[in-house]
Amino acid sequence: MASEKTGCAFPLSVNDVESLVKSDVSLSYRVLRTINSSAFALRREVTRKGLVPVPGAVETIATLRERGLKTGLITVCSEDIELLWPESAFAGLFDAEIFSSRVGLSKPDPRIYLACCEALGVEPHEAVFVGDGANDELEGARRVGMDAILIHREGEDPLWGLDAWDGPRVTSIPGVLDVLAA
């Protein structure tokens, strides 16, 4: 019977599992395999829920492309994101997708920004990076010659100590359209 909370098909306490594992090696393997499988399924579900676009994201990307602009994604992620990406509302929206798990790089390594620019066929000075500033990503984009836009929630200070950010900032994805039009 599966647990309704976790979807786990093996609802035993930690003590029960420990006792079973100690008593039978063959059973130990089956128990661990079931636990691993359940944990993977739970992780996949959490990841899938994280791939739900915030309001205005899909429409903004579509508008940028309608205006003849190329769009790229640079994400620091595990392979779970890349595996579930085709199921997401983002699938097919970007002209280039750079997954850190695929390229073995992460922000702010200059090579990850340059990889995206190369995939888009643009020079860094022709590109704009939009992000919340995690991992020094905005300054990383600037260091390779890109412009950068900080996004943070309306009514809240930016994360990552970026209160003094001197570049453009928006409080919603659609706000990027206004910054680019200026």
C-alpha cells in the first residue's frame, strides 16, 4: 500500500527498515531499491512542480520572439530539470537552452554565458541577461560584456544582497519588455 503523503509504496518506519535490512541481505536490496525508487519519484514530482512558469513568463518570451529577438536560457540545475524540461510549458520557447548539468559549467563562469551567446549566434554586447542575482550571475554576465537586468519580487528587497544594484531592475517578467523598449 502506498503512503498518501509521499506516494511511497513501502510505508515502514526507519526502525522497521533497519531491522529488515539486518535480517536478510536479499530483502535489504529490495527494500533499498524500493526506497530509492520512491525517493526518485518524489524528487521528480518536486522538480516538475518547480517547472511551472510564473505569471507572464511564457507570454513575455513569446513576445520577445515575435519582436524578432532571440531568447536563451542559462540555468544552474541538476539533470532532473533537463529530463523533465520537455514536459514543461517552457519546452520549445527558447532559441538556445544551456543546462549546467549538460555543459559542466555554472554561473558565473564566463564560458556558460559565452556558450549561450554562441548558440544564439550573437556577441555578448548584443545580449541581455535577466536574473535574480544568485551565484553572482548578474556581474558574471556583465564581465563577459552582456547587459544585465535584476528581477525581484514586488514589495521585497532583492535577494543575495543586491539592494544597491546599479543596473535596471524589474519586479515581474513582463517588466523586461518595458526595459528593453526604453
